[in-house]
Amino acid sequence: MCNEHIVRLFAGIVVLLGIALAHYVSEYWIFLSVFMGVNLVQSAFTGICPLEMILKRCRKK
């Protein structure tokens, strides 16, 4: 699986997890989904994705 697919999968899982935790545990978990959304927006404008940088480092080893 390429890095782009991994990043998209991870983002989707984190958003869904944040929504589920906000529904079942505490409404403050919604900030996890908000954080991921803000990170996706900044990544679209800057081209900098922290997860993608981590994946690139891991694949070099």
C-alpha cells in the first residue's frame, strides 16, 4: 500500500474513532476529529503531512 493510501486510511479511522468516542464516552472526543480535519486542511495548503513524513522515515530503514 502506498503512503497516500495509508494517510487517507489513517485519517478516516481517526475521524470515525473521534466521532464514536464523542458519542459513547465524552463529547470532548470530538476535538480528535476536529484536529484531524484541521490537519487535513493545512496539509492541502502547505503540502506538509506529519504522518507522511513519519512513513517516509520508516520505509528508509
